[in-house]
Amino acid sequence: MIRVMLVDDHALVRMGFRMLLADAQVEVVCEAGSGEQACQEYAAVAPDVVVMDLSMPGMGGLEATRRLIAQDPKVRILALSAHEDTAHPRRVLRAGALGYLAKRSAPEALIAAVTAVARGERYLDAQTAQALAVAQIDGEASPADMLSEREFSVFIQLARGMSVAQIAENLKLSPSTVGTHLYHVKQKLRASNQSELTLVALRWGLIEA
């Protein structure tokens, strides 16, 4: 039986996933409502697969993915996201997640994805794989592609309305370091304030309205 840790800030979503996976003989051995909680509890649980939502308060799923991989390079992570962009799948797969599943996918895709990742195989839902391929062929790039990994994390949190102090706490950085990243983000995206950064993120589907 595959042992899974579910990480999502919505209890109803976790309940739905748990019921769906139980029908496929997949055991949910731990649930976490945040990336911080997942990082704290992972070692004690040692699941076969971590199903990680990317859009959560606090550090979020992308940062939690990086930290879990730093904690255990052999961790197998399936990232879940409601985003329609190509930046998130590229970033989280580059960070070390084995799979990526859009939340718009059919329910049975979750079972297929968890099973594949448990075997140590890559998994991408068909629509996301096509979007990534088309973007590469067309040379279409999100403005966020020019940002470093840390700059991207700061940008997303800022676009969601968080303050420099909150971002510093979430990402375990000093406020001055966050300020430096913020300066570079504004320069690269040609934005003068937080509102303009939020508009860029919304326009490219990097955050939900």
C-alpha cells in the first residue's frame, strides 16, 4: 500500500482526496495544512509520496518542496496547483518535485499521478505537458521567467499582498534580504510598486484573483 502525506490548507479538499485515494488502496498517513507543518512532520511520518498544494498561506508549496528536498533528497513529491500558468510547473519540477497535477484534472488522474510518483517516475498531466511544450515551441515566456528562484518566491508572496516582514518570516530571510530581492524584482519586471506587481501576476495567471 502506498503511504501518502496530504498537504493542503483546505480541510475539505484534503477530505475529498483522502476518500478518493482510499478507494484505490492508497493510505493517507498524515495531513498538513501548511508547508511549515509538512516540513515539521515529514521525518516522523516518512511517507512514500507527499501530495503538495502550491498555493497555501505561509511559505507555500514551492518553498516547502525545496525544504523537504533539502531535508531528504529522496522525497517523492507530487505538486498540485489550480494555476493555469507554465511558470509554476517549471519551477516546482526544477526544484525537485517528481510530478505535477493541475487541480482541474479528472479525479482518476490523482491516483495515476500518486502511483507513478511512488514508483519514482515523472508525472505531468496532459494539459500541463502540452502547455509547457507549446510555450517552448512558441518561445512564449512569462515575465517571471527572468527571476531567480528566490526572487520568484518573494514576488509571488508580495503579489498576494504580504508585507516585507511577513515574507521574511515565511521564507526565513532577513527583511533587508527580502528588500534586496524586491528591488531586483521591480527592476526586472519594470514595476514601481506592489499593485503593479500584483497586476503582472494576475495577467500571467501566477496568482488567483
